Amino acid sequence: MRILTERQREALELVIKGRTMRKIAFAMEINVTTVEKHLRGARDILQADTTAQAAAKTLILNQIFL
């Protein structure tokens, strides 16, 4: 399995914390489309169908520490 990029991890971490796409974009200083790109890449790497599944997998695989 490939490792998530720093930006993919950051976006997923903010999803786990309950942030909206707009708030994630603001926090990361990027636009919503780019947030969606990072989350799509994370889903692909983690072989997840949804962002929620990707978030759960990152926690299970210890790729994000809260």
C-alpha cells in the first residue's frame, strides 16, 4: 500500500474533526476543488469508496494520530 501525502493526511484529519469542505479549504489555504482532489487521492490509495471509509482506514492503519 502506498503512503498518503502530507496534504491528503491533513485533509482527512480535518474531515475526522468534523470540518466542512469550505472550512478545510480555508484551513489549508487552498480551494474546495483541491481539497476534493486530495480526498479523492486518499480514497484511491486506501481503496475506500467513501471519504468516511478512508478516514476510518487511516485511523486503523495509524496513518493519522489525533
